[in-house]
Amino acid sequence: MENVSFPYLSLVTFAPLVGAAILLFMNRENQTAMRWVALITMLADLAISLFAYAAFDSTSATMQLRESHVWVREWGISYKMGIDGISLFLILLTTLLGPIVILASWEDIRLRVKEFLVCLLVLQTGMIGVFVALDVFLFYVFWEVMLIPMYLLIGVWGNPARKLYAAIKFVLYTIVGSLLMLVAILTLYYMAGNATGTYTFDLLKLYEFPVPLQAQFWMFLAFFLAFAIKVPMFPFHTWLPDAHTEAPTVGSVVLAAVLLKMGTYGFVRYAIPLFPNAAVDAAWWVCLLAVIGIIYGAWVAMVQDDVKRLVAFSSVSHLGFVMLGMFAFTTQGVQGSILQMINHGLSTGALFLIVGMIYERRHTRLISEFGGLSKVMPLFAIFFMIVTLSSIGLPGLNGFIGEFLILLGAFRVYPWYAVIAASGVIFAAVYMLWMFQRVMFGQVTNAKNLGLKDMSSREVAVLLPIVVFIVWIGVYPNTFLQPMEPAVKNFIRQVETKRTAILSLEKAKKEAVADPASSVKLTASWPTSRQSGGEKQEAR
Amino acid sequence: MIDLVWLIPCLPLVGFLINGLIGRRFSEKTIGWIAAAAIGIPFLIALSIFSELIRMAPASRSVQKIVFTWILSGDLNVPFGLLVDPLSMVMMLVVTGVGFLIHVYSIGYMHGELGFRRFFCYLNLFVFNMLVLVSANNFLLMFVGWEGVGLCSYLLIGYYYEKQSAADAGKKAFVVNRVGDFGFLLGMFLIFVTFGTFSYTDVFAAAGEKLAQGGLMVTMITLLLFLGATGKSAQIPLYTWLPDAMEGPTPVSALIHAATMVTAGVYMVARCSVLFALAPISLTTVAVVGGATAFYAATMGVTQYDIKRVLAYSTISQLGYMFLACGVGAFASGIFHLMTHAFFKGLLFLAAGSVMHAMSGELDMRKMGALRKKLPYTHWTYLFGTLAIAGIFPFAGFFSKDEILFYSLQRNLGFWLIGAVAAVITSFYMFRSLFMTFYGESRVDPETAHHVHESPPYITVPLVILAFLSLVGGWIGLPILPGAHVFTAFLDPVFAPAKHILDAGHHADHPSVVLELALMALSLGIAIVGLLGARWAYLTDPSLPGRVIAQIRGLHTLVYNKYWMDEIYDFLFVNSIVSLSRFLWKRFDEGVIDGIVNGAASVMRGSGSLLRLVQTGLIKDYALSILVGVLAVIGYLVLR
């Protein structure tokens, strides 16, 4: 049995579900009480995650706060959880946004409040579950679970005109990817099981299994499609603008801030370490798509008339940076990539909240409907400006640290990609500042904008925590970089050792085919724990 | 005292935070003086550090203070560290000194403006960033200040955000600067790949051994850094934002777009003097771009009627001189001109602001004239500024400009020639603006004339101080007399390594005193030619400019419209990318990709509908299909 700690992770995962259960028994007339229950649940969840953070040893690269219980023994399915420096901050991001989205929806959502809150809480459980799961089966369950509440959020509370199209597009896109991933997971499960004799979904055990090169290619491809759609990478991104535009404000916030990170996290935790050879071989192509995404997203964002759609396309650009850094496989690149996941969650989440605030007031998102809002909403202008600057990567704010590390990390491997990606920084300034100018500056030309109220204290409470972190990460990023560094270094090392080990194994196998006499030597060359596996493979 | 250097950048930040967070109920005076004190106290600290610095041995005048570790990732370690050496000292003194005067001026100038507090917040934030820029001990931190000043410039240009042109100008400044920053960023990447650090001292110390002289790497690094400099310091090809930046309030033009921020590029090139010295191609590029800009911008200055725009083009032109100096290896002269320029150009802008203040916001010099009686302080100070920039002995500009021309001639006759021609034009357009504004016949419309009045002491006192500095500022750099060039001697430890590299090829022969004197006389003559030309055209025979323009209408139109550079850039870059983006969005995103996605869905739906035809729900249809099936199976079995 493994060392099992206090179940922080189970608590942080399922606390929202408890809140959802309480909500089910409440009177649907009493909306305020329900909102308070949801808010308190989310705050409690945040508190638990902070305790988990306190218990986390930031100098260690191993999986911590582990929990392990047998779930379905005969299939090797277990309830296994654990976090390292990579997942730690994604969980904290998720729990930080929890109370924020409840608060943000306080006045926005009037219809089916109970169901809405339940959806948000279930979604929260699904998302945290994805980040803490260390069993592939468990991971897949959470992955699919979170699809349903998100589908409902868009389809029920979305923008009436096109919400169904957007919701179905979102689900179908994701499902196509996740089904391919399921096939790959099962293939991996049987392949590893057949080879080693123990059938297991335990991720850490599967890490140790050397997948043959040919199989790696196909399985990586399947995982790649699943995650690339989720990220979304160019050219699998077209569900995103629709989903974002039609979703209610908090739907967009959660979608952008956390759901997209499932894809990038999936790469770090699953696709790359499981299939390192295929991942490294594909890196050049993945980076190419990432760089195209950076420029393409920025350009298309520039010509949008709808603020939300603009922010959606900016996500395509920003996540291109995340993918570029990750597939550079350098410390700075990967660290920047993970930090940028957090940054994007904060700044794009905040942007959607901001768009939501003016949408609530005017019921339109068309840039041309606005203009001169700085005059009528000065406080709002300050928040909007800070978030805009964060999004365009101004030094001193969070976006710069992530983008800089990514570009530096990528420059050492793919200088030309980094050069092109760096030019994306120019376009980011163009589309964001142009949008900001058209919405906030100039005269108030539309009489409807004259009477707009400035931010309420509830709205300040929604944005202030995000802005605090935007500044914090920009000024003192070490709070975040230090705990993730061991895990990141471990990730890179793991990929490299496993990759070379598989290469030498394959080479030995080829020689063995040519010269059967040397097959004895080959099994000995493979690290001890996998010896039996090697023999089994040989036997087949 | 030197340990307190971190206070110099931090106090302006404190000022920003105080006014920004709790200043809502403060009176104008309180806000203004908090902001001014946040710059004034750092000036005093800088002075005392300066006095400490000059008591140290010249070789040891370089002190680093690490405040905290900023970014730590793998082998990347970037501290928030400050560097005190003669170069950063000069910059800190100029920024805080001139900055303080402009803050005081602004208290009077911005009186009654709606966004008074916002203005001072931005101004303090700007000075914070500027001080980070000049006192950072590594490239990345310099870049923080670099982008930060760009942000403040954006915010302050767009201060009157309700005005479309102001908002446009702010955005243009930011975006054009970002193009330059792109170069800076790539230059930094190359530096890190080569040296594994961003620290100045480490990079410059290792430059000699890690970079081949004239090699590809050092040339690329320096050219990319220089691209950054052309953005911030408004040189060809990235100068177009600066004239538009005049949309900002005048103190902003004085502080940011004349005295401090725009000189950041010059500071950066001077800071990297070792790297540039190793790259002759880059040095020549710097000199050529600087010289060309000095001339090109001066020609545009001649045709403008807006007093602030004249000064804007003159700023671009003067910055060109500074780059010319750096390009010919006379880094100290470049910094010398940077300093004197901060005095006299700051002064000219502030005086122009005082004119504007008196004229109810009028900027068109065609509607001015004969203002010297009504605005005596403004007139005298503007006169001092003009004499200084035109290079009339013994004003500050004479010494610094003469030095640049002198070193240019040593390098190449062509550089001297372009500098000298630009000097004639400079003298001409500056006296033109002086005469059109303060002399001749009054063209002020009677309504405005009624209100014309001299500005309050908040405005005139800073003017007088700057006028004084414009006169004496050059005396710390007297030529010829041995040991009299205190300024160059002070900066020598910073530029000695670069000088060493540059002199290695050919031994420097000391120019004769006669040649130096002759050149000085020639410079003075050049300035006076410009003066007399302007006097003739704008005082003696005011109809002359009109006749000349009629003669060369085509050329005049070309120059008056700024060579249509804005339109060309718009056409080449802005419009083409926007149309391409629209195409990508409509045709590719919604056409191709969504076409495939929706197409796949349609195929599914289509095949589903086809299959549905079978599901009629009528028993006789099902019976028929069973019959067909049975027959088919039997047929198959029979015929097998």
C-alpha cells in the first residue's frame, strides 16, 4: 500500500458536489439563499485548496497528497489522486474562480437559478477531478462528466438565437476527440497489460511502460486530437468562438479559464509522458500549428465586431503560446507554458467578466454600439485597462512573464518559430487596444450609454482578486515559478530518459531480429522493474 | 546613501499609489505637490549619491544593488537590480531634475482640468518606469521600464480620450513602439543564448571573448537592439508616431516626448557601447539613420505651422544628432547632447505650452505674432531655448552640437555635411517659429487677443530655471582646454572599453586646435545663416515664404504632407493585414473549417434521413422487406 495522506484532494474535488446536493433540497423560490449556499460552498472549496497548498512540499517533484483506493479490482481501476507543482496551480486557479463565477452570475442569471448553480458546482467537481486524477479511467470519467454541465450552461442559459448550434457544436467536437482518446486509452491498457501481465489504469505505472514506436504514433495522434480540440489549437478551434459567444458570461469565464486548460494539461500529464517519442518527433509540427494559431488568432481577432468573439479568438492566439512553450521541452518553455495557462485563465477570465458587465447593462456585445464608456464608467475603465494590459503582455503584469519565458524557451530550440511568435505580441497590442479604444474612448455617441452605472461593489469584488494576482505574478512570479520548477524539470527529464530508453530498446529489438543470439543481452539492458515486460514482448 | 538608490525609482511609484488609491478627496494642490515631491525627493537623493560617486575612484564608480530576485527559471536568473554608474547617474539626474520642474509646471498648467488626479498619477507612473529603465542593471529590467514608459506615453497621449485624434495617436504610439520592442526582444534572446545572462556587467565583460569583432552574431544583436531604439526614439523608419503624440497635454510633450522617454533609445545604444563597438556595420547603420533622420525631420519642421509640431519634428531631428554621435563612436557626446537637449527642448515645449495657455489653446503660428510684449517671460525663455537649439555661442546646444559635428567630421566628411546642413535648417525653422510667434505683426484674432496674459508663477518659474540651464548647461563640456571637459571625463569609465575597441584599429591622432577652432566658428556661422534667413523671410519680407512656396509647389506639398509616409504605411501594413484577416475569418474560418465541420454534420443528417425512409412504420412495408430478405437468402443458398 502507498502512503496515503489526509484526503485533501478528495475533499477539494467533491466539496462542490456536496453543495450541489444541498441545493437540490432547497426551495427554488428562494434564489438568494441558493446563491449563498453555492457561494459558501465555493469559498469552502477555495479554503480547502489553500490548505492543500500549505501541505504541499514545493521542493519535491513527486506526486503529493496522494490518495489511493481500489475501485474495480478485476479491471485494475483505482481511485487514485495526487498533485505535483504542475497541477497545483491549475487547481488553485479553478477554486479561485469558483466563488468569482457564482458572484458574477448573481444578477445575471434569473432563470432556473437552482439548475444553473447545480451545473456550476458539478462542473467544478469535474474540472478539479481532471487535474487530480492519477488513474486514466478516473481521469476519463471526470473528463466526460464536465462535458454535460457545460453543454447545459451553453444550451439552456446561452444566447437564445444560436445557443443550440453552439452547444451541439461544442459537444460533438469534444466527443469526437474524446472517443478517439478512449480508444487509445483502451489500446494502451491492453497493450501494457498483455506485455506486463498486470492490467492497470494506474497512470504512474503506465508511465513506466515503453510503448513501441509504431503504436506510440497512433496513440499520440488520438490523444493529440482530443486535447488539440480542447485547447483549441488551430485548425480545430472553430467551436470556440461559437461556444464563447453564445454561452452566458460565467460559462465563457469557466470555459476560457479552466476548460481550455484541460487540453493543455492533458498534453503535459498524458500525451507527452506516455508517448514521449511520438511527442518529441511531432514537436516540430505541433509548434508549427501553435505558431500559426498565435498569428492567425490575433489577426482574426483584430477584425471582429463582437467583443466576445474577439476575446475568443485572442484565446486561440494565447494558447498557441502555451503549446509552443510546452513542445519546446526546455525548462523556461515548459514553465512559461504552465504559468501562461494560469495567466490566460486570469486575464481572459477577467475579460469575459468585463464583457459580461457591459452586456448586462446594454444587452449587446457589438463594439460599434459602445464608445466613450470611460466617461460614464471611470472605475470600470481602470479595471478594463489593467486586464487589457495583462492580456497584451505588458511587463510588470502576469502575461509578460509567461510569454517571455515561453519565447525564450522556444527560441533556444526553434529560433524562427519564436521570432514569428514574438511578432504576435505586436498584433496583440493592435487588436486589444483598438477594441479598448472603440469601446472606452471617444465621445459617448450612443445615447443609451449615457446613463450606464459604474461598477457595483459586487462587481469590484468579482474582479479585484483577479487583478491582485495579475499584478502579483507580474511583480513576483517566483511564488508560482518555484513550486512548479521541480515538477517541470522532472517532466523534461522523464520524457528524455524514457524516450532514449525506448529508442535503444527498439534498436536492440531490430538487432535481435537480425541476430537472434543477442536477444538475451537485450532484456538485461532494460531497467530491472520492466524486465518481465521486456521478456513478454519478446515472447510475442 | 548609495544603498538608498532603490528609493529613486520607488518614490514616484509611491506617489502614484497615494494619489491613485486614496487621492479621490485631495485638493488639486495636494495632489500636485505629492506628485512633485515624489520626483523632487529622488532628485535630492540622486544628487547626494552623485556627490558620493565623484568622491570614489573613477574606476570603481559602478555599484550594483540587488533589491529582490524577480524571475528564476532554470538557468535564467533575473534580479530587480539597480546599477549606479556615471551613465545611469546622468540619466537619473536629468529625469528627476527636469521631471520635477515639469511636475511643478503642470500644477499650474493643468489647473481646473477634469482629470487632474489621473494626469499626475500617470506622470508619476511614467517617471517610475523611466527611472527603472535608466537604473536597471540588466536588459530585461530595462525592458520593463522600456515598455512601461511606452504605456504611460500611450495613456498620456490619449489623455483627452474623448477626442478621436488623441485616442488614435496614443494607440499609434503604442503599436509603432511595439514593432521596435519586437526587435529589442529578439536582441535580448540572442544575448541570452550567447551569454546565458541578461546582466550588463557580465555581458559586456564577456563580449570581447564570446563575440567575434564584426561577426554576424554581434551585428544581429546590435541591429535588433537598434530597431528597438528607433521605435522609442522616433528614428527612421519608426518615427511617425511622435508628431501625432503632440495630442497629449503640453507638459507631457515636454517630459516624455522631448526630455526623457524618447532619449531612451540613445541611452540604450550608449549603454551597449561595447557591443556596438564590436559591430562596425551596426555603428555605421546607427550613424546613417541618425544623420538621415536629423536632416529629414528638419525639412518637415520648416513647413509646419503648428508650434508643437515644429518642436516635435525638431525633437526627432535632434535625436538623430544623438544617434549620429553614437554611430561615429562619440557616445559621451551623444549623452551630452541628450542632457542639453533635455534642458532646451523641455524649455521650448513648456514655453509653447505657456503660449497655448495664453492663447486659449491656439497652436497655429499663423494666428500668432508680436506676443513678446504680452508674454515677456515666455518670450525670453523661448528665445533662450531657440538660441540653445540653434547652436549659438555660448548657449548649451552650441557645445554639444559642435562636438557631434566635430567627431562626425573625424569619421567621415559625409556625416559632417549632413549634420551641418541639418543645423542650418534647424536654426532656420526655430527662428522662424520664434519670429512668427513673438515678433512681427500680430495676427491674433481680436477675440483671443483680449484674453492674452502671462502665465502664473507655477509656469514661469520652471521656465526661468530651464532657460538658465539652457544657457549654462553646456559649460561643463568646454572643448579645447585640457581638462575642461568635465562631462566626458565623468562618463569616461563607462565608454572606455568601447573606445578601446574602436581605437584598436587605428591610433587616434589628436586633432589640431586650429581645426577645432575653425570648426567651431563654422558651426556658429551655420547657426547665424539660419537665423538671418529666418529673419529675412519672416520679418524683413513676410511675403517671401509665399512666393517661394509658389515656386516649388510640388516639393512643398510633398514635405508639408510629411512625404505621405503615414499614408504609405497605412496602405502597406495596416490595410493589407486587415483585409487579409477579414479574408481568413470569412473564407477560411467560417468557409473552409466550419464548412468541413458542418458538412460532416450534414452528411450524417443526410444519411440519417435516407435511412429514415425505410422506417415507414407500415407493417406491409416491413413484411415486404422480410419477404425480399428471405428470398435473397434462399436464392443465395440455392444458387451457391
